[in-house]
Amino acid sequence: MDESIQPVDGEAETALVIEIIQGKTTVAEASRPFDLPPSEIEGWVEGAKRGMENSLRANPLDIREQYEKQPKDLQEACGEAMLELRARQKLLAFMERKDGK
């Protein structure tokens, strides 16, 4: 095995991807010291881009707020439905009394 070939760990992969995105190196140049096919490094870059898009698309705080708001909305809807049901029950009882007289 060639002594100049370096193993790739998560930190090295991240560093390579950042250098490629910043334009400091190319995929071909980055693949040589690790004896990796350029297509593998291109896959890392594409995965990093997808991850960045997803992290920018949704703010975790916004998601948490949505989930916290959902039960409140459901409680309000349930309360409104209960009020309507009670009003209908009272109306029905009133109508039955009126018809019974």
C-alpha cells in the first residue's frame, strides 16, 4: 500500500468539502491524496449542499413553534365544538318542551 495515501475520516471529508465549496481546491485535486474517485467526493459535496439547503429552509425554532401552536389550535377547535354542541342540545330541549305543551 502506498504510504502517501491518507485515510479519510469525517473531519477530513468535511474539510475537503469546505475547501471545494470555497473554491480553494477542485474535486480532482482533492481526490488524489486520498486515492478516491472524484465521483465519491462529488457525492460528498452534493450531500453537503443538500444539508445546507435543508438547514436554511427550516429554522428549528420555527418548527418547534408550529408544534407548540398545533395543540392550542386543536384545543380552541374542541372548545368551539363543545359550545356548539351544548347550544344545539339546549335548543333541542327547548323545542321538545315547546312541542310538548
